[in-house]
Amino acid sequence: MATSSFNKDFTLNTKKAVESFERIMSTPKKSIKIDRSLVSPEKERRGEQKLEQMLSR
């Protein structure tokens, strides 16, 4: 995906929009815990190998 699709400009035109944006930015995000037991060492190594192949191209 082109990075230009993420380069968006936005303007907060009203006080209500500014307050809403401040509320969104000040709310802490919930962290997501990853259950590492779902991936076997074999699958993890295979994934690492695939990643190395893709990055070496």
C-alpha cells in the first residue's frame, strides 16, 4: 500500500471537535496481551525463515 494514502490532513473546526480529539488522545489505550503458547517453536522458526527470505529479496 502506498504511504501517500496515509498522508491525510484534517482540521478541527469547532470547539466540540477539539474537545472530542483531546478526549480521544488522553484516553489510555488498552494493551493486548499476546498468548505466546499458541505458537510452537517450530512454527516460530518457520516464520522467521519466511521473513528472512522476504527481506533478502
